[in-house]
Amino acid sequence: MKQYRPMLASPADAPFSSDEWLFEVKWDGIRAISYVNEELSIRSRNQKELIDNFPELIELKELTRNTVLDGEIVVMKEGRPDFQTLIQRKQNIKPNEIKYFSGKFPATYVVFDILEKDGKELLDIPLVERKRILKDSVREGKFVVLSLFVENTGEAYYRAALEKGLEGIMAKKKQSYYEPGKRSNNWLKIKQEKTCDCVIFGYTKGESNRENTFGALILGLYNAAEPVFIGKVGTGFSDEDREILKLSLDKYKVEEETLTGVDEEREITWLRPEIVCEVGYQSITDDGKLRIPVFKRLREDKESHECTIEQIHPPISDYTVSFAA
């Protein structure tokens, strides 16, 4: 089977309702494309095989055949996705640990799209038709479910998602085609808090009670192949977080500068740009920096090259015209 890269969503400023769009939950998990034939392969965005870490998902072979599916792997706790437990499961490599955690914290594969059926590509078929084919092609199981969606009522659905403790919803244009590897305005992510997956290029020297750890992380995003400085984040860490994070960061220390345009008011330790973190922010300043950034977590499921400037400066499109519909 052909290998596919997942279609990516652009951020939306606010929830909206429109009869041209459908709306579904934004799952906080690991994006995964599944190739189901005689063999089963479930691959992350960076093409890492995941089936060994989540052996319970092998039931997918019993639920469909000759398909390529797009979805999200989640671990649910108390009715909400638990990302930290999910990442812990992804990091387990010992067979006894994998077996134990797959029983204690089983994963669920939430399937929301179908890219291929019986050797035929479905990329150029409108989303609503792909959803129909998906429903006819995949049965639900103990660990595999189909993503539910609603039409028209995006604002009410968004409020309901937040009330259930979820991070937000996805809005997808009904007539949109699947665009592999592209961050498109035909798919939008709508969250209560704006977040961005950033590359850590270094950290500043800490002062006072931070003297033995760091002051702030230096963040960048890629514009094509060129890294762009988008600011620093120095809040959102506990003291324990700082100590643990510094130990991880120092494994990537280099002598040379790895990002230009950084104001060097404090001593900087430069790092190989290989670590990704999620940062919350309020808005983007006129000079392209994150305003009021707050560290959220490391994203060990993301590669640095995936962290593009389009996350905070999405491509221009006419999707806002449909908001009033």
C-alpha cells in the first residue's frame, strides 16, 4: 500500500456554525494512519510503527480489510483523554510492561477518515462521501470506534465539548478533499486556549531560585527550512519540572548558535533543535512573537520539522466567509 502523510488542520479564532461544515471532537492523542491488509501497520506522523506499543489495536484486522484509515490513538481516563499516560505507553519497550499497561490503560483508536479502499484512493472524494464509505467499511470493536460528528451546530457542540472537559472540536468542510501532509484551512481546530508546538533551540541562564536550572526556553518554528524565533517561555513549570527538563535538555547542548534573531540579554545555552514542546499563548504580537506564552508539556510524539510557522500564521483562505452561514 502507498504510504500517506496526514492532513493537518489550521487554527480557528472562534467556534462557528455553518451548514457547509461538520464538527467532531478534537482528540488529544497520537495521530496515526493505519494500513489494514493481510498485515496491519499503524504509523505515527513521523512514520514510526505503533502496533507493538498498542497490541490491543490488532483487533482492527477483524473489523476492516484492504483499507487505509486516519485517526487518533487515545487513552481515556474518567471520560477524557489522558495524554501523559498515552505517551508513557508509547515509550514502553519491554514486553512485560507493554502487556501490563495495555491491560491497565488500554488505548482506543478513534477513526475519522478513510484514504483508500480495496486499492482505490479516496483522496479526491468529498469528506461527506468518505465518511459514508468509512461507516460501511469499518465495524467498531472494543478498542476501535468511529468518530461521531454533527452538522451545522458548531457553537453548541463546542460548548458541550468544553463542558465534558475536552480541549475543543474540529471543523471540517463537508466538500473538502483529503490533502496529505498539508496544513489546510478546510480543516480547522477550535480550542479554548491557543497552543503551538514549538522547537526548543536553547535556554537562558536562570537567576535567584532558578540559578541551578534555567530562566526561559528559546522557541522557534520553521518557515520552509529556515527556523524563525517566536519568543521565550519562562512560566508554566514547577521547580521539579525545571530540574527534570534541564537534565533532558542538557543532552542536546552545542557550542554554536542554533537560532538567529534572539535577544541575548542573558547568557544562552544553545541546543540541537530536536525537542518539541507545546506552548499556550494569548495572541501573536505585531513582530511575530507569542504573547503571554505558558509552557504546557513536551511533545515526544512530534518531530521538530513538523513545527511550522503555519501554526500561528495559517495560509490565507476564504473559510471565514462561511462562519456566518
